[in-house]
Amino acid sequence: MSQDLQAQFQQASEDVLRMSKAPDNAAKLQLYTLFKQATAGDCAGDRPGMLDFLGRIKYDAWKQLAGTPKEQAMQKYIDLVKQLQAADGK
């Protein structure tokens, strides 16, 4: 994994917190799953119970990225943050 990609990923993860307008829920979920895939790899553990709606949605979304290389998830995260920043006016 290149140092440049890691630096861009780190910067994107900081930039997303400084946006003037918070991303919508769909974008937040996508950011979450890409971040988790990039940092932790494939989803592991048991699926949350039926009463944990948010946990279940997050788990299922992350599980769909199974097999995605960390570098690819990082690049997609960076691209998504840039897209959100453009829509945010930055």
C-alpha cells in the first residue's frame, strides 16, 4: 500500500469532519462501510439482532464489500469525500 494513498485517505477522513453541511444518511453509510473495509478489512462477527436496526444496516452494508481490497476501499472513500466536498461548495 502506497504512503501517498494512506496520506490521502487520512486527509479525506479529516476533511469529511470539517464539511459545512453533514452528508445525508446514504452517504454516511457509504463512508462508514468504505472506512471500515479500508481499515479493518472484511466484515466479521455475528449479524446484530433484529432490534438493532442501525447496527444491522451497517453490518449488511459492510458485508457487501467483502473481498474488496483495502487499497480499493481507500480510493473509493477518497473519491466519495471529494464528491461530497464538491457538492458542499468546497
